Amino acid sequence: VHTFTIDDNTYLPADFVETLKKEYAGTVYYDRFISGKWKIAEGLIYRQFADHTADFIAKAKASDIVMADIGVDFGGNGSATAFNLTGYTAGYKKIYTLDEYYRKGVFSPAELERDFVSFVRCAKKKYPALRDVYCDSAEQVLIKGLKNAARKARLPIEIHNAKKGDICQRIRFYSALMGSGRYFISPQCRHTIDAFARASWEQDSYDKRLDDGSANIDSLDAQEYSTEHRMNEILSVL
């Protein structure tokens, strides 16, 4: 029985097909969308990143960052609070995780607000293009506190609810960025680096990311929240 592959579609331009192959290399999406094999997702999600981590570690020139956003994931018992600062070069040619904040356990709203203001101030000083912050919408009381703290500190930013869309769409987005060589992480962002390297699919489950505390999902969520509102724009210029 012949399995229909992307190469069987003669109407697709060759350069488009080659681009897709690069984007999905080393992922379950290559097997599905390129090779036509409908495999269950298993093992590491970002195999290319895990196998070639050093290729994704790079510092951005501050002057090259024309836009920047922060994603916020709130923690609690057994999870961490994470802030991820993401920057974009002109035309979305490169996307960088520029900085991160990671604190595990429970701490007071006052401490959260203090740390948030400090993180934003440092980020804004180095990357003036920072404008927007996207927070986990499940924690409206904490978001209100961050808004009040930002206003008192006179931080020129806007704080929004994150979209929190389909996780698999976010995974495909980062898989595409990695495959096209456009996503990089600053070397000091060790929690985010480790999170991408260890992210795994839940065993015997269909397209579900493992979230049992064995890996750092918090930094992944914060990272995804920071870019989610721009995904369609970025993918349109892949």
C-alpha cells in the first residue's frame, strides 16, 4: 500500500516542499505531514533542539531588536513562576529568548510584584522596544496586582491576558522556527534551554505534552505566551 507523501503532490513548488522538510525535521510532524505516516507522538518533543542545543544558543545585539514582549506564567505548589522576554529582529528574521525569570514555590503577591517590576525595568533599559506583557489569564487577581505595580512604578508597558490557545499549535510553531534556523536563546536563560531540551510527549497519549512535574513546563508556557499573539505573522514570513 502506497503511503501518500508530500513529494507525491506535484502541484507544490519544490522550494516550498524543501522549506517544510527543514521546518519539521526531527519531529513527529515530519513523519505525519512530510512522510505521510500517522505516528503517535512519543519521546522528546524538540528532538532537534535536544540533539543540537549549542546551535540554538546565541546572544542578540540589543540594537537589532525592533520589538519585544514578555510572557508570564504564575506558579504555586510544585510549579514555578516564570517571566520570559522575547525579542524580534526586523521582518521576524530571528526570534530570541533574551532573558528569563524563574522562581519555584509559593511567595507573596508583594514579592511577585517587586520581582516583576525589577525584571521589566532591566528589560526596558536594555531593549526599549519592549511594549507588551502577556500573562496567564487564569490568575486575574495576580494580573491586577502586576498592573497596579507597573502603574505605580511608571513602567511604559501594557499588560494583557495571554491567548492560551492550543498547545499543539504552539509546539508546531516552535518546531517550525527551530527547523528554519530562526529561533535562538540567550545563554543565561538556562531554565528555558533545559525546558526545550527535556520537553516530552505523554506516553500512550495522543499529542499531549507531559506535565507531571518532571520537566519545566512553566518556562515553556511563559515563552509561548510571549509569542502567541504574533504566531500567524511570524509563520507568514517563514
